Amino acid sequence: MDVKYFIRTTGERELNETYEQISYEKLIDKDHRYVAFFIECLEYFSQWDSVFIEDDVILCRDFKNRIETAIAEHPNEIINFFNEPLDLYFKTRESNNFRMNQCTYYPKELTKKLAKEMRIVLSQFPDYPTDWIEDIALKNLNQSHIKYRPTLVQHIANSSILGHKNFMKWRATFFIDYYDDLNIDYKKENLNWSEEKQLHLYAIQKIKELNKNL
């Protein structure tokens, strides 16, 4: 599949070894321009179907194969491969509420249009974070996206370069590696109560381990 991978970084954080699974281009926001920089990235992406990844995640095992299989199922849709802290849905679904941009696929046909709208929204709400600006822009464009489950990345940063206060809550319960570790079939139509409980408890355990190691 002809998809390009881009890693957004400020250059202050080293990439972990899971990024070695893919060939990527670094996009260095050395001046911490956040929203404006992301908009410029979107304009740049208009040349390729692109996967945008932040520098503070772990990529799942077999990441390249898994993400490109998912993209092949929704090639013309924006696909978010992470989830916001309180999103406890474990099924892939269409959504009109965009939150968190740790790992997102953008088809090239949509990027310039989205960037243009985000510039307008940014001028109206200059203090909003990137994902809020993106959410409003997508709603203005009447453009939905796919929330992919299980998540294919896990947030690991124990401090936020962006200055957010709730960074410790940015962890994905339904991370695909946790399914694998527990031998739970992520392709099932529904999880039973025992499986959901297993995943939640295991996620808490793994998140504690992440916190200790950072």
C-alpha cells in the first residue's frame, strides 16, 4: 500500500524502538507552534495518503500490516487509531466527534480542505488545542471520520510538551496488544463481561508499568 508515515516531534523526546517497524519522515515543530504547525503538515500531506503519528506513543506489534489492512477497509476516510480518555467503546465505528490525534490516517484528497477550514477556526479560537480546532473544522465541513478499535497505539508520555494537565489519563484501554496478551479475539462482534473486565484490569496494570518506566 502506498502510504507515507510522518512523525511529529519537537525534537525534545527520543522515539522508542517500536517506531523501527516503519519508514517515516520526521516533522520537527522546534518552535512549539502546535496548531499552526499541524495545519502546515496537512497542506504538505496533500501529495500522499498519510499516517500522522505523534512522538509520544508505542506502536502495536505488527503495526504496519495492521494499520494498512485497516486503511484498505476505509481508504477514503479519516481514521483515528487512538481514543480519548473517556471513550470506552471497543468497536470500530463512524463518528462526528474528533478527539486526540496520536495516530491518524488522512487521505490526500481531504487534507487541503481540512487545513483551510482549520485556519479559519484557529482565527476564531486561537487558544484552542489542535484536536478541538480539528473537531470544529470537520463539523463545519460535515466530514465524519472512523474511530478504529482496538487502538493501534498506546500513549506513553509521562509529561506533556503541550502543557496539558490530564496527560496521565491519556491511555487506551482497548489497545490491540492487550487483546493479544490476553488471547481475546479483537474481531469478535461483542466482548462478554469477563473479557471487558480482563481488558480494563490488564490495561490498569500495564499503564502502571508504563508510569514506572518513564
